[in-house]
Amino acid sequence: MSTKISNLGNEILKYIGGEENIISFENCMTRLRIRLKDSSLLKKEELENADGVMGVLQSGQEVQIIVGPGTASKVSDYVKEATSIIVTDNPEFGQADEMKKRVKEQYKAPGSGFLNKIAQIFIPLIPAFIGSGLIMGINNILSVKEIASPNVIGLLGAFSGAVFGYLAIMVGMNAAKVFGASTAIGGLMGGITISPVLEGVELFGRQLVPGRGGIISVILVVWFASIVEKNLRKVLPSVVELILTPLLTILISGFAAVLVLQPIGGAISDGIGVGVSGAIEKGGAFTGAILGGTFLPLVMTGLHQGLTPIHADLIDTTGVTTLLPILAMAGAGQVGASFAVLARTKNKRLKKTISSALPVGILGIGEPLIYGVTLPLGKPFIGACIGGAVGGAIVAPAKVGAMSMGISGLPLAMLIKPGGVGIFILGILGAYVGGFIATLLLGFDDPVEE
């Protein structure tokens, strides 16, 4: 373990009140999420000034410390080795009942519980999206340039396409965990919705359609199956429960899926597709500006989590998501705004924070810039939104589509459908320039060097 990581880990432990003040400690891609026994022991200002900390967010007993991609997992590894704390990847699984209760209380605000569940379903799949997306981008380049054999291209196509080919099963398994059902039953129900056997079945004069409703249907079906399974476990005698619960759950949920839930999911999916495509097609630059300009506030509040199944469903039903390239402009606007802050600030610590966060911001990971630079300064956050609006207005009229998801920023160009790469890059540059100029014009209060 490097000295830098160990020093950062020790500083964090010191300023949050020590190991004994921790209820739970977990990490995601860019941040550490810590729940404290006594929040009054938190020395927030000292923690914010610690070398390597890009931002600190506090909500009651929960503290989120932004340290950037890669660093978050390394600090967690150090904490595992140096303390007796158990570091987890999910705050709701593997914790004590009291901890579960407290977390659920935290997310009881209207709408937040639903978005939290959506996040828990899709966040574990992000590494698969990123890896497959990058392979798809590389394979697209190899195919166009004809610098690889058909066998290699075909094999890479299998590597990149598997995540979407079996996405229904993976989403079904994760959804089952979230909804409290058996993981295997969740994966099975997801598999039923995409089974090619459905194509040859007709019920009540209606031909069944494999994959109808896409990911939306999978979530609906697994949610229903979880209710059926949990209720069966309550009412069936223990002597037959082990056999009858999975049998009846599959039968009841399977018929409900193909007869009711998939048609409902299909209607929702079609509505989303028509709504998104229609808004972008008819609204053009105006719609692009609205979407690109308002996405950062969604990220800040966590509401963007509800868009992941929409992207997945658009890719599943149309082959591309035209929404993702527009929303990616928000991150580019933030990069431009951060460059403006870097050019104007005299604060050495802020310069260091920006310099370390800009490379990952260009690669599409925006949290370090949001919480470490633009949001704390206020006006640069508005400048970033303006930059996102400029980029969105450029790419939306061209209906630029991404063939996969999981990556954003400049690397997303690798996943743009042929014919739209140039416009996408132009949009990124426009967002950079727009965010830069808007931030210079708005100005900001430069933090005083301590």
C-alpha cells in the first residue's frame, strides 16, 4: 500500500472520530460512504482540507467523501487492512437489522426509495457496461479499418454483446436481491421474458413476443414474483414450502408475465421510446439544450439513476440511445467550467484538486469535479450547466445515438453509431467552450488560501 493512500486513510479516520465512531464503511467508484455513531465528532473542515479529499457531503450521520476513481477502492482496502472495520459494497446487504432500518428511514422521502432501488439494480452492472462498451468501441474501429480478421472481430463482438444479450437475466437477479426474492428465481423470470420459445406460443388469440417490454418488463415481472414468493413462504406449511414455493412462484409469475406484465411493460417501453425520440426529433436544439443543461442537477440529487433503465430499454428496442449523447454534454460543460476556474483561481489547493479531477472528468467521471470544484463555488456550476446546454443543442438535431452505455465523456465517441461521431465530438468541444466562457463571464469568489 502506497504512503499516499495510507496517509489519506489515516487522515480520514482521524477526522471522522476514529475507528470506534464508525457504524458502516463502504465505497463506490469515486467516494467513500461512512455512517457515524456520533456525527458531532466529524471535523468536516479539516477533512475537506486533507490532501487527496476532493469534497465532503454530510447528511445526518452519513458522510460521503469524494476521493476520485481508483483511490476510493484503494483507501477502502487500506481501511480493511489497518482496522477491524468490515468494508462493504452495499449498505443494505450483510448489515445488522438496525442498520437496515436506519438506511431505509434515510430514503423514505417521496420518490427516493424507488430511485434507490433502481440504483441498486443497475450499479453492480456498471463494470460490465464499461468493459463491454470499450470492447465494442475497439471492435468498431477494427471493423472499419479492416485491420483484424473476421474471426477476431466476431469473437470481440461476442465479448461486447453478451452483456446486452443476457441483460434481462442479470437485471432479474439483481432486482430479486433488491425486492427480497430468490436470486435464482429473479434470473429465471428475466430469462422467461426473453425466451425464444415464446415466439411459437399463442394464448387467447394473441401471439407472444420474446423480449416484449425489454428491461422495464423484467423489473415489473421480478417485482411481482418477489411478492408472490414472499407471500407463499408465509402461508405454505414448512414441510412442503421448499418444493411448492418455487413451483408456484414460477407458474403464477410466468403466466402473469406473458399475459399481463409484459404487455404493460411493452406499452411503457413504447411510450418511452416514442416520447424520447419525438421530443428530440421535434424539439431539436431546444430539447437538446434543456436536457444537456439540466442533467447536472439531476446527478447532484441522484435522480439521474432513474434514467439507466431508459437507456437500456432504448438500446434494446431501437439499437441506440439518443438520450445518452445529449446527457454526456453536461459532463463536458463541467470540464469547460473547471478549466475556467483553473485559469482564474490563485488557490493552490483548488488548482491541485482541479488538476487531479480534470483527466477523469474528460473520461466521463464527473463527481470529483461536481463536488470538489463547481458546486462548492456556485457560479461555475451554473456555467457548467450552460456548457451542457450548448453541447446538447449541437448533438440533438443530428439524432446522434450511442450503441452501448457505461462510459461517457470523450470515450463515448467510440460507441457512437457511424455517421454521428463528428457531430458528437463537435458537441463535446462546444460544451467545453460554452462552459469555459459562461464561467468566465459569471465569475466566482476565489477561496482564500489558508
